Amino acid sequence: MVLLQEKLRERISQLEGVLAVNITQYNDGDIGEVHVLSDETRSPKKLVRDIETVLQVETGTSFDHKKISIAQVNKEKHNGGPLDRIEIIGVYLRPKEPVCTIELKYREEEFSYKYHGDEMDEPQEIVLKALTRTVEVFLKPPFRIKIKDVQEILMREKVVVIILQLKWKQGEEVMVGASLVDENLPLAMAKAFFHALNRKLNTVMVI
């Protein structure tokens, strides 16, 4: 259970906005409470939902949200300036065609990319390839993105979870992003993708 506790701490710390994590255990080894220190980039309610998702994915059981506590601090500034973040303007998957258009905003600059996939690709695969390709084309980042896994999970609400692997000259890191799914699955996938990526952007981008 110690290994599970460390794994959960690592996974939760990778969520967007999380600064520190402490997990307590009962005497029988079960997870007791989760205490998180976060910045103000996301609401506590959304962060609790993401933590619930991580716990369910890693343990295979549901977790009482009342046992998750969030404390927020103001860390909106990075090196004297605002944090760099990629913002989503729109995600448009063309019906019955392997075409997806991604519109993003980064450092006040807006850009759009139309990805043409293979007719044999599933819609989910087309969206993920479009997101990765858009970042590569317009940001030309000094790192490589690999999508390790994507899952839709039904909890109290449907959630999409994405696990990304980033490789750059200093090493590599695996990150988790999650988003609630409404009627627009491609947009939810994009939100989960950038929830994972944005938390590392200031570290791996050459500024």
C-alpha cells in the first residue's frame, strides 16, 4: 500500500494547478484522506473531480469526495509575469470525414490548424493527432508529446482522462489531464489534453 500511496501522490501532483499533495492511510492500509495545496488556476470543485477520477482509475474503486480537501494559494505569477498557458478557442471535428480543426491562443497570438487524418482512423484518434500536431506546428516546442492512454470514465458524471508523456533534453515526465464530458467530446478531450500539458509548459518551453 505504500507503493500505491506514492503512486497516487505522484499522479495527483501532476494535475493542473496542484502544488503539493499529502495522503493519509488507515491502519488497514486503505486510503484515508487526500489533502491538496493548489494555485487559483482552477476551481476547487473541478480539482476535486479530477482527483476522484485519478483515485478511481488507479484503485478501481470510488472515493468519497468529502475526504478530499483543497487549500488554494495565489501563485498566478511566474518570474514576475503571468503564467504561459495554451487556451482553447475551438475544436471542430468534421462529421463523417477524417478532418479536425484546432483553434488555440498562446501568448496573445491565435492560430488555427486543420488536420487531415486517415479514413480508417477513429474520431477520437483524429482529434488527438490534431491536438499534438497543432502544438508541434505552431509552438515548435523543444519536447515531444506522446499520448500514453485515453479513457472515458463514468462516475457521477462522464469524465475523459488523458495520460501524456513529455520527453525533452532534461528528461521525461508522465502527466494526467481530465475533463468533464458534455455533448462535445472533442472539446472535452482537448481540455483534458491541455490540462496535462499546461502545468509543464513554463518548464519545458524555451522562453
